[in-house]
Amino acid sequence: MKIVCLDMEGVLTPEIWIRVAERTGIRELRLTTRDEPDYDQLMRRRLSLLRKRGITLRRIQGIIASMRPLAGAGGFLSRLRGKVPVAVLSDTYYEFAMPLMKKLGYPVLFCNGLSTDRRGFIADYHLRQPNGKREAVLAFKRMGFRVAAAGDSYNDLAMLRAADRGVLFNPPPKIAEECRSLRTTDSYPGLLKELLR
Amino acid sequence: MKIVCLDMEGVLTPEIWIRVAERTGIRELRLTTRDEPDYDQLMRRRLSLLRKRGITLRRIQGIIASMRPLAGAGGFLSRLRGKVPVAVLSDTYYEFAMPLMKKLGYPVLFCNGLSTDRRGFIADYHLRQPNGKREAVLAFKRMGFRVAAAGDSYNDLAMLRAADRGVLFNPPPKIAEECRSLRTTDSYPGLLKELLR
């Protein structure tokens, strides 16, 4: 019995922070875990920038509400869910992701949470647990599942390596080069085939 | 951060074995975990009966394909998935459940598997792990989730008791009486309220 674990941003949806950077004009928000592997450092910078520039959670949610899944992601995910159970494992936040999950037919999502202050600014982020993606894969293995996983970024590598089968989807050349032991594909038909193999 | 775990049969769908009993005319197949708490004993009897009466897996799948979720289950599940991540935890088999999951928009399902022999009879059943429902709840807790769970039968009690909040949905009077410490509801609006509390 098999379960498939998918990263969200880069596999099913665009990168949320890049879209927020574009819409707010704050170029520094463009940095992702592709650029800065230390996640806490990345988040501290983001939250500080948002506060300085007067951008509340509600404003960000408005931007995210206008986003759509990647072209082809909906069809890919439907076909996959018709074959095997699928869980989306992400370092994003429920407060961000829900409108995108709705557009994908509510696959189950394991991610993190945000808290806000009285003025509506994001005060802090709350990880469910350290290394959440990897821990979820290990938990599924302990439940008796074989696990196939797909991701595109630094923050996916521990998950991909913990899985029985790890697949890189459309990774930046630097990551593809560093991880030659993982299978790589850049199309949804290719990804479907690799995950169901 | 919260996750909701739902039993399938009795909460979202009718009891599969009861429908199979009705359609095949084999009355003994009506017995469920509501009647026989020893699951292995129940399954051995079922598989032996099916073989004696010439009923293959494909025949059973044909019967299940004609089943529909319980009235109101689809709307309940959609509303719930719009608020929190949801996992369906069942003692059924992927080979049985997939047509029903399709009709419910493919919520993630953690269940078990079947193997068949050359003639198409069910040869054996394969549990992912012992006490699968309870173990899934404990795994979600270790992942940092608060867990709310709903079920209706003997095979749900360990799951309901392991959860932070356990709710009985439309249980037979005997179980409701034995489990007075659990909340009980018999409507989807009531269940939604209990699970999101």
C-alpha cells in the first residue's frame, strides 16, 4: 500500500512569496528556500519587512486569493488521487494556503500556522514540528505505507531522501546537480509515471 | 493546528458488507464489527463464505460501484474540508473503497489491502498495521496536530479515545450506552459543530 507526498509550491502552485513580492513591490520578499536554506532566518526577514511596509495578513490573503494552481496541476492531482492516497506536505501556512487548496479540490494539507497581532500584522509563525515534511514521511512509513514523494527545493530534500522513492519536479539547475541520485522530471505526465511506478 | 479523522462506513457511507449481503442474498455477510468485535474472525468468515458461494472481488466491486455516500455526507465533508485537514481512517480495503472516495471528492483514505487468487476470489486481507485507526491518530499527534475524530462502531473506539476529542456519530444504542464519556450526535450539522469546536 502506497501513499504519495507532494510539495505544494513549485509542484502544484506558484511560489506564494514571489507573488506577494510582485504585488507589493518588495523585491526582498522574492527570496525562497531555493535561495536561503535557513528557514528561520528567511521567515524573520519576511515578517520584519512586512511590518515595516505596513502589509497585514489580510492584505497577503487578498493577493493569494487571486492566485491559481500551476497549469496542469489540477488534472495531474485528480489523476493521482484516483490511484493512490495523496498528502500535500508544505512549509507554508494554513492561513495562506486554503484558497489554493480549494482550487485543487481540498487535498489533505500538512503545513504550519501563523499568529497575528492586534493590528493584523503577522506576529509569528508556528511550525507543527521541526522537519515537518520528513517527519510526515517517516510517520507514513511507520503506518505501513510505501512512500513516494515529489518536490523542487532545498526544503524538500530531507523528505525526498526519507521516502522510498523521491522525485525532483522541475528543480533549479543547482539543486538538480547537487542531487543526482534523485529522479528528475519537468512534466506532469512524467511525474505521474514516476510516482505510480 | 488541528486535523479531523473520520471513520468511513456509518459516518460517510453505508456499510459495504451489508450492501453486499443484500445483493448476494448471503445473510451471514450482514455481520459487522458492530456485531462481532473480533475483526480477524469476522474477516475469515466473510472470505470463506464468498468463496463457497462463488463470489469474486470483481462481483463485489460491481455492487459497491452502485452505492452512494450517505445522504448529506458530501456536503458535510466539503464544509469540513474547507476549514481543517481531514483524513478518512477505515478498516475497509482500497479495492472496495475507491468508487465511494471518488463520489466524495477523494478525501485522503488510510485503510487496508486485499489480495486475490487466480480465479479472482479474495485470497487474503492485509492490514497496514495493527490498530491502524488508533495508530494514525497517535501519529498525527506526534506530528503536532490536535486530533478530533468521529466514528460509530466498536472498531472506532480506540481511535476516538486516542483523539483529543472523540465523537460518536449515530451509534447503535449499545455502543452509546457503553461509551457515555464520548460526545454523541446523530446529524451532520451537529457533527460539524462538535468536530470544529
